[in-house]
Amino acid sequence: MDRMSSIELAITNEHTEMEYYLEQASRSKNPVAKLLFETLAADEKEHMVRIEGLHRKLTADGSWPDDLPIEVAGTEILGRVNKLMEEKDASASHDDDDIAALEKAAKGEADGAKFYKELAQVCDNPKEKKFFEFLAKIEREHLLSIQDSLFYLRDPDSWFEEKGRSSFDGG
């Protein structure tokens, strides 16, 4: 797959993930799952916009831009979700659809991280390599947030125990 095809596929993937997360956020009644899906959707939108900008520059100039920032707005996704988990027992209102949606999201983020890592490995341009390594890192952070949320929703008492906090039922 050539560079432009890879970038176009990345745009499509980010858009698909964003739409999925928005759909799940509107469906979920669980505050933890809802916040996670909303935050993931916002992150994916930012990635998509960034990659679309890169695509425009590559199409216009034919070379990797010198001014492409290797950063995205920090969402501190895990911190936001963990804070909500600590504030109230948000695990009670989840349903099996939330679990299934988060499992699907975890697979998508793992696949995305692998895709960007593989792109980075075949890049000769150091800026290009760094950009795709950065995207792979963000996708891995998303995966860790999803995995942590799944752990919490499935077993909040163990989640609190692992985090060194007592649960809300005094356990």
C-alpha cells in the first residue's frame, strides 16, 4: 500500500471509529461508558482532521510538510474516566451492550495501533515515522482506557481494590 492509500485508509478508519463512538455514547445509559465514548469520539475527530490536513498538504506539495505538529489536544482520557469512577458507583447502570461495545472498541483501537505502528516501520522520512508512531501511541492509550473501563464495569470492587481505594459499599 502506498503512502497516500495508507493515509486515506487512516482517514476512513478514524471517521468510522468516531461515528461508532458517537452512536455508542448516545445509546449508553452508563455515565462511565458514555463519557468514555464521547471522549474517544472527540479524539478520533481530532485525529481525522489532522490526517486530512496532512493529506491535503501531501496532495498539493507531494512531500511531507515541515510544519505538521506531532501533537494533539490532551484529553487525559483515563484521568477523566477514573475520576468519574471514583465519584459515584457508575457500574450499576451498564448493560451487556456497553460491554460488547467496549470490547469492539478495544479491538478497533488495538488494530489502529498496529496499523499506525506498521506504517511507521516502513517510513523513510523521520517526520513521517514520528507522526505515525505518535498516532500508534494515542491508539494504545485509548486501548488502555477502554480496558480499564471494562475492568471497572465488570468488577468495580476489584477495580477499587487494585487502585488502592475502598469501594462504595464499604467492601
